[in-house]
Amino acid sequence: MTIYGFIGAGNMAGAIVRGAIGAGIAPASLLITSAHGSARALAEETGAEHVPDSAALLRRLGAGDVLILAVKPQVLPGVVEGIAPVLAERSPLVLSIAAGLTLSRLSALLPAGARVVRAMPNMAAGVGASMTALAAGPGVDETAMAPVRALMGAVGRTVELEDKDFSAFVGLAGSSPAFVLAFIEALSRAGVLGGIPKSTAVEIVTQAVLGSALAARAGSAAEPPRTPADLIDAICSPGGTTIAGLTAMERAGFSDAVVRAFEATVTRDRELGS
């Protein structure tokens, strides 16, 4: 049985622990520690085991286990420095969910020869619908990746990318939930303008967005998913309401605004990681 040891027990760590248990990973295989009371509270809530400190947690792990660094990027170097001797001795696979820290940066911080995987889940991990990017460092083989895929797959879908593509991933999935939520909020307010109460408008729009996403993802071996453009064409009747609305959006610069938001996100991520 793979043991997963979490250093850090914030919102994302909590989402992963809850998702793991919901997916059938035994609470007894989940160890949690943090510098604050959050680890104890999360352990009491989920049945995972609270461990008093990081060194004690690491001594429970072996080469076939996974250490999850679930702390803020600015805190991670100090955490690693404090556990480096025990980490070098125990040699678990290291899984970092710290934003902006590249594999090369992580490798420089960790003891020589440490195996590391970089992961970037998004906010939807809290509802089991994350889109998570994974990038494996040198020496990480398929056997080592299996428990990582199982853990991160418990909170949604995963995709494996090269480390250099993570900034683009931030624009596509890391920050984009905020863009989608901004669209939901704007359209809901438009519904209020049209006479529908705000709470009802939000319910209508969120279901429409969810249904649209599911339709774009749907398909089978016999019938692959239709592209978003295909689905748009299917909705638009000649001279109808939808094409009128889409034309108005494009005249207002909708597609250009989306691309600009993506580019700004990628640029800022690269600045933060430099």
C-alpha cells in the first residue's frame, strides 16, 4: 500500500485528501502535518493520520511512497531545507503542488538524486472536477507515476505535459476558472436586467455552462466529441437569436479579450517563476 505524506494542510491539500478518500484510498495511508492546526483539523475530519512534524512524517515513508509538498511557493525552500537530511535517507517520490516552481528549481532545492513530479491542480479540485497537469522529472518511471496519477485523478482529470508548457496550462486551466466565473456573473447580471431574480439567473447560467462543457467533452469510440465550433454551428439557426448574440459578442471583442487574458496570464506566470 502506497503511503501519501502531506506537508501542508491548506485548501488544496484538503481537497486532495477528501477526494482521495472518496475515491477509495484508505485514510490510514494518508499522513498529514503542517505548521498550524489545520493538519489536525483535517485529520479529525477525514480519518487521515495527523503527524506532529515533517521529519516524523518522512520517517514513515519509503522509496515506494509519495511526499506531497502542499505549501506556498515562498515557504517551500525553507521546508525542504529543514527536512533535507531525512528526505535524502528515506527517498520517497516528491510531488510538488507549489505554483510557479519548475522541475529544475525543485531539483535544485531537493537533495541530489531526489525524484520529483510537478503537479498543478485547479480550484475545481474542491468539487472533484480539477484539471491537473503533471510533469515528471528525471528518474521518475511509470511505476512511480502510478500512485501520483491515482491521487490526482481522485480530484478530477489529469494531463501529462512538459514542464515548459505549464505557463500555458495556467492560462488554460489554472486561471481560467476565474474567467469562466466572470462570464457567469456577467450573464447572470444580464438576466437580472431581463427581469429574472439573481439567484435564479445564476442557477440557470451555471447549468447552461455545465451542460455546454459536458456536451463539448462527450463522445465515444464510435463517435468522437464534436468540436466547440461544431456545437456552436448546431445551435445557431440562420437569422436566429444565437447568431445575433454571438455576432454582438464578437463585435464587442469577446474572442480577442479571451486571448488577451490568456496571454497576460502566461506572461505573469513566467515572470513569477523567473
